[in-house]
Amino acid sequence: MKYRGQADYDHSTVPLTGVLLTNLGTPNAPTKEALKPYLKQFLSDPRVVEVPRAIWWFILNGIILNTRPKRSAEAYSEVWTDRGSPLLYHLHDQVAGVEQRLEQSMGKGFMVRGAMRYGNPSISSVLEEMANAGVQRLVVMPLYPQYGGPTTGSTFDDLSDDFRQRRWLPDLRFISSYHDDAGYIQAVANSISHHWANNARADKLVFSYHGMPRRYLLNGDPYHCQCHKTTRLVADALGLPEDAYITTFQSRFGREEWLKPYTDDTLKALPDQGTKSVQIICPGFSADCLETIEEIGMENRDYFLDAGGERYEYIPCLNAEPEHIDALTARIERELAGWVSRPFDGQDCQHRAVEMGAER
């Protein structure tokens, strides 16, 4: 086997500590042609769709990839900006913010990068860049506050698949969740408070998280429990009574039962129950994307208003807001404990490289 780094590693490279922030992914463009390979990569992941591979291959290639790319492209065109995909440019801004904070608090010697599990920039390509730059200690933080097998678990799969091909592996610390991290909880609570400061409170605050088949919960995935804990902690920070908020789940796909209550069905039913105004937030998303901007900000707004609701407000994700960057950086700094106080000593390797050059 030809390992990556086998022939071109430079022993005189000054070692760095790397921080890799990852998110789900995005197509390269809001077009049918760009959506097809992106959706194929995403929906071919056995972590995402736990269906026997032979059966799913025919469903995916025979039906879904012949119909869904066009519909998805139309939805992406609604949220695409001059900077491109919202999820991607928010990731760039988050990386820049964390890099700046780390440099301010810990000095030089860090390399912070962002990658996508599906699409570009791929995790593998960014790991290659980091390895070539001399990263020998690596903190990986998937930007999913709540752990889920199809998200965080799949990210680790991709990471480990890449590492199997490398001769020299870095020291690794992997942040699997931060759903109850104090800084994250306070940042979410403050974003709601700031919204309330500029807008009157609605009848109900809706916490909407990405959905997942209920079967995954029954098989041991902690995602559902972590979502509810996040809601409870944010509500506690805001001093909300239980009847002032609700937790729901969005973005279901297919015919099987998913985690309930469903966001769309809930919003359709609330007006008849006397709730005429809602404010909705998506704490499971670290950055605004198709699922928040189009599905929550547009589609579900129509459901609520068409059902008799009178006021609907979406509270944006934390994105690259200063409090969010502070919370992410603080979480990363805790993972760096013990590393930053023990600097690399590259002298032995550098001296040996000189000796080997003299021998040749």
C-alpha cells in the first residue's frame, strides 16, 4: 500500500496544532447538474440511510437521483447568495473567527481550517493540506451541537477512512457533541433575548431540530435526548415556563416514522389551539442553510399563516456571531489543554534530517 506522505514528507517541517471545523455539506452550485453528485454522495452514506444496500441502491439510482436534484436545485436557488452557499460562507467566517481568537489567546502555531462531510472542501483534501503544513496535533469539531450517527458519526467515519491511508497520524481529539456546553447554551439564550429586545415576545417559542427516523433512537442514538436537553437548558437560562415553548423536529424524508412532534404539523395545528404568534429557532444548526432559510424561514412560515396564524418570526442561527465564536473557541481550548503547555521539540527530527543529507 502506498501511504500518503510516504515519499514527500519533510522532516524539517515545523510542527503545528490543527483545528478542523466541519459541517454537513453543500453542492457547488444551485443547479440540477451540481445537485446530483452531491445528493448521491450524501444519500449513499450508510450512516444517513440505514436500509439494506442492494435495496437502497435501486431506490436511490432508479428514483431519487432522477427526480430530486431538480427540486433541490430550485430550493437552493432561493437561498444562494453572491458569496455562494450560506452554509459554506458561514463556515469560512467561523473558521476565521476561531483562528483569530486562538491567536489572541494562545499565540502562533495553529492552523484552523473548515471542511464539509459531503461536497467541497472535502475532509480528505483539507487533512492533506494540514498534513503537508506539518499539523501533528489535531482537534476536530463537527459543528453539530447534538451528536447524531448520520452527522457526527459519519464525520468520524470519513476522518478514519482518510487516516487509514496515512503513514504518520496526528494526535487526535474529537469533539463528539457540545449540546450542554455552557457557552453554547448562553449564546443561544442570548440570541433569543436579543430578538425579544427588538420584537415583542410571541405566544410560543418553537425549538426546531433536524429530524431523524425514530428507529435510530430506539437503536441507541442519543440525538433525541440531547436535543431535549439543549431545549431545557436554554429555557432555564431564559426563565421560561414549560407551556411557553415546544421542541419539534423538521426535514423528515421517506415514509417511516421520524422523531415527533413534526415541525410542519405542529405549526399547522397551533393556530386552532389559540397560538396566533410564534418565534422559531433551530439550535441544532450552527449556521443558517437550506433547512433553516428555506424550510423554516419560508415554507413553514406559509404553513403557519395559512392555518390562521398571525405572526411568524424566525430567529437566525448563531453563525459567526461573536458570542458563538467565543463559545466554539472556549470549547476547543479545553480540548487543547495539555498540548499548548507542552510545545513541540522538532530539533531531533531537524538534526537527523541534516545528518541524512550529509550521508547522501
